[in-house]
Amino acid sequence: MRRRYHRAMSKLLLNLRNVPDDEADDVRALLDDNGIAFYETPPSRWGFSAGGIYIIDNTMFAEAKGVMAVYQAQRSIRVRAENEAAKRDGTADTFATTLRADPVGVVAKMLAIIFLLAILALPAILLRG
């Protein structure tokens, strides 16, 4: 008689695409502090996958989601307050500050956008004329 071993699949808790490093570090520490076993996949070389944080034990996934929801609510309040304070202080990033910090980069990106819009409009222009 063959024995069957049931291996539960791990579940993705956090996709790391567009997640700041400090938030990912906070989530790792939060999971460690709560005794929730996890592993992390690295981003792919070509950018197809951004990596992720997976919960190993499916029975702990609901607890991890709950802990994560509390953390995200607290982080949202904190980050919004920081952004409001930066706007009041005049230290928030604006188009003008970005232009002053990297004028060549901003102009290059604007030209690239105009070029792409022209390419997208070209079929309509050719069909019309």
C-alpha cells in the first residue's frame, strides 16, 4: 500500500511589485514577531515577477492576513500624515522640484511621451488623409 503525503501549497501574502523597501522590511519583521513562518521569492531578472512574500502554513494564512490588515491600516494613516506634513512644510516633491533636480531626465521623458503619442496617433492621421 502506498502512502500519500499531503503537502499544502503556500499562499502569497504580499506581491512585492511597487512595495517600498521599508514596507517589505516591516512586513518581514511583523511576521517574525508573530511567529508566522514565511519565505520570500526574489524578483526575476527581466522584471516579469517582482517577487513575493509567501506564508508557508496555510492554517496561519488567515492570521497573517489579519495582522497584515492592521499593519496596512496603521501604515496608511502614518504615510498620509507624513505626506500632509511635507505639503505643509513645502518639502513634498512637486513637478518643479523634480525639474530642478533632474532637468535632462524630465525633458527626455516628456519627449519620449510626445513621441509615443505621435506614434499612436499616426494610424488615425494616415487613415484620415
